[in-house]
Amino acid sequence: MASSKAETLDYAKEIKNVCPICFESFKTPRYLPCFHTFCHNCLSSYILSTCKSKENPVGFPCPLCRQFVPAPSSIGEPEKWTELILVNTIVKTMCEKKDQFCDACRRADEEEVATDWCKSCLESLCLSCVKFHKRSAASQNHELIPVSDKDTVSVAIESRVICIDHNAPAKYLCVDHEELCCAECVCTKHRKCNQVDEIEKIADNLIQSGTLKKLAQEILKHNDVLLQAKTEGETTMKHIDETSDNIAQESTDLRDKLVRHINGLLEIHLDDLAKKVKRIKEKLAQFDDTVTDRQLLMTQYSQILTDAEKTHPPILVQNYLKIKRQFKQVTGLCLYKTSVNLHSEASKQLSTILDTFSLGDVKVEAKSIPIGSIDFNCADMKLVCELPESGGCDIFGGCFLDNGDIVLADCNYRHCLFYSNRNLVRQIAMTGNPQDVIAWKQ
């Protein structure tokens, strides 16, 4: 039986208070920058499921519109993000208030049918209370809408930055801590700090000094590195497909020349090849997803900084601090790209050995290389100099220091060789057999 018009209208009105993920009434609704709202637990589960296959995730796509949402807090810790996403107070209030009585009258133990709803106070008001609300100096500028239109209210963009500690407008920036603060914070928490400036002054300085432009250029430069890495990853995947096809084809062509029992061994070989290729392609696909997220993050941050002059100063400073902090985190995370060399000795074995009982495993030589670093497997190298007293030693590894000095690990003689300006300066004795040396930065 077809539903009546009234039932259809009631359903359309109620569906606005339903989470698009669980299709139930919102529980602690939180809204994303694209203003789509979801239950706290639904959004948290979605974020974790989306990020679990990515290395150090930097954000996630909106479940509805797929717009990329940058991480609201620590990069690589998606389990903490949902708590910092803003609560949709309007939707929360609509879900909690099921009746249509005036909230002001109920505080006086009276019941009057509400006719309007205040967006600022998030309360329902009757005709009498609406008059007093408009006459009061404190609420005369509040926006009132009919109760029947309450479900159509959209989330307003917050143009203020609120101090987390005191829930007051943030008007200052503590340069020492790079922290936004209100007047009370300046007098208490930051009273001993060396430099606390007005937020408008900081915002103007960020624009005039070119600091925002410089950060935007660094982000674009890093985005180019990510794009190159993604392109190389796609090329590697294509190479893997072509190489695996060639290996499979060679093995198949030689199969007909072997004794019948070799067919079974060949099937095992091809199965091993497919599994190895699948695993390496899954790893490359994971790398591609990770790089794509960083690309989206760099693109979004670049757009935010490019539109700096159109942005309200508090939002501008807040965005700058967040972008600066997270850009440092992103660039500080060592992202490794995979270099793969896929080969097999199966063709040679099949053509020369007829009485073999097994085929060699498919060999996959894969290693992770930090993005932006040098891949010494592919780099053109030339001899610059020979370090004295290092030719006859068992040198297993070493590293360059920031100032250009070199430290080598001599495994056989149990010491490290320290070179400065190509000259041996010190021999550092070790208790064990050093295999390698790394430079650890604080």
C-alpha cells in the first residue's frame, strides 16, 4: 500500500537526524570540513578501516563525498582523530529534544508549544518567549527560525578560534610555544614567555614576510617528489607485470620439451610466481595509496596557503600552525619506495635438467628506499678519493655525518675509523664486532 503524503513528509523530516553509515539516530554527531555528519563511533570505525592499509596515514576521504580530510592531530595515529573532530551541536540538540515544548517555559515548570527555534541558544521558544528573546539586549541579534524548518538548518562555519583551556576567543599567539591563547592564558600559563603577540599582527606578518609563501613553495616541492615517487611506483608495477609475463611465457614454451612429469613441477613454479607477484604488487599498491594521501594533503594545504589573504586572521594563523606542524611531521616520516628485481632460473633449469624433482623458487629482490634519497643501485658513481688505512680492513658499513665527516665500521679489528677532510683522525675501539654505523639525530 502506498504511503500517504503526510507519512512521506514525516519520513523525509526524520531522515535528516539519521547517520548515513548506521542509519540510526545520531549518537555524538561529528561533522567533517565538508559538513557531512556521522556518529562518533561510526566515523571512528570508518577512519580506522580506511587507514589500516596505509603507512603512517595523513588523512582520510569523507564517506559520502570522498573529499580528502587532513588528519586533525598527530599524523599516523588515526585512533585519536575522531575525538578532535568537531561535534555538530545543532544535530545533537535536535536528536536529544524529541518534544515540541518551549524550553524556557519548561524551566518555570510550564508547558507551552514551541513555535520558533534559536540557532544561538539551541532552544525551542513559544510565541511569548520569542518576544522577550528579541527584546533582550543579550539575545536581540540571535537568529530565530520556525520549528518546522529546524531540520533544514546547516552547520555554520566557525569564524572564531576558541582557546581550549578557557573556551574563550583566542586573541594572542605565544611565539615561544607556538600556541594560540586567550587573555587569561596570557596572564597565567604564558605570563613568563618571552614573546606573546596579537593574533592579527601575527597573521599580517605571516603574509607580509612571505612565510606562508615559503611554506607553500616547500609543500609544492615535496608534492613534486611524491608525484615522482608515485610515477616510479606505477612504472615498477608495470615492470613487474611485464617481467612476470615473460617468465611465465618462457616457462610455458619450454614445458612442451620436457618429460610429462615436469608439467606438475611447472604448475608449482607458476603458482609460486603468481603469489610472489601478488605480494609485491600489494605492497606497491599500499605505497601508492600512502603517496596519494600525502599528495592530497599537500594539494589541500597548498590551496589553503594560496588563499591566505581571503582567510580570517585567526583561522589563517590556526591553519598555518597546523599545516607547519603537520608538514614537519610528514617530511620527518621516512617514506620508503620499493625497488624490485624479479627474475627466475626456471627457464635455464627446464632446458638443461630433465631429471630434476623441483624448480627454483621465484626470487624477488625488494628493498625500501626513502623518498627523495639516492638509490645507489641505479646511481652513477665515481671514485672521489681513497681513505687511508681502510683498504685492507673488513669494512662492513659506515655513514656520513652532517659536516661531511665519515665513520666506517671495521668488523675484523673491532673499531670504527673516523675521517675528517679525508684524513684518519681517530680509531674508536669497540667491545664487539661493528657491522654498521648510523648517525642518530635528536
